[in-house]
Amino acid sequence: MSGTTGARVAPGAAERRRAEIVAEIAGLGLPLPGSLVERRTRCGNPRCRCHGDPPQLHGHYPTWTRKVENKTVTRTLTTEQAERIRPLLANARRLRELVSELEILALDQTNDR
């Protein structure tokens, strides 16, 4: 049951789903906000292969981007660091999905009263 279809959920089913969501949240590991992308860049050396035709860019550089105090912060990581934070980013994404579903369940319950 996703809760995002807009269909009403019976109170008993809503309470069961709420308990399932809370249990899943409790089982999640540490969440880490942001996104991880692989970047390729061009250097400043005009005779480098990255300026050729076609260009052969440098990289793949794993880059973690997130908001800190309302500013975007970007950090280039090693491949090992990127692999370590990938599950933490997935935990944060799943946590946001579960909280959104809880909000929908709460709205359904408040609209029924």
C-alpha cells in the first residue's frame, strides 16, 4: 500500500500501515542527505587530451552535494568514500518517502473527522 494514490484508507488499515512505517523507520540505518554524482572535467592545459576533438575528459570524480545552513556544499570524494555513503544516501531517500506517506495518512485521518 503506497498511500500516494489519493484513495481513502480504512482507519484500521491506516493504523496498521502507520505501525509498519514506524517499524521500518526504526530499522533504517543512519541517513545522510544530499546526492552523489560522477563528474568529468576539463583541465587548464590547452595541449591536454581533454581539449582535443573529440575531448577525452578527466574523471570520473564522485561528488557529494548537499545543503548546509541554506548553502550548497560540494565535496569531491574518493571512490571508497562514495561507496561508503551510497547506502546512507539511500536511507535518507527512503526516510523522506516514509515520512511523506505518514503525512498522507495523517491528512486522511484529519479529513475524516
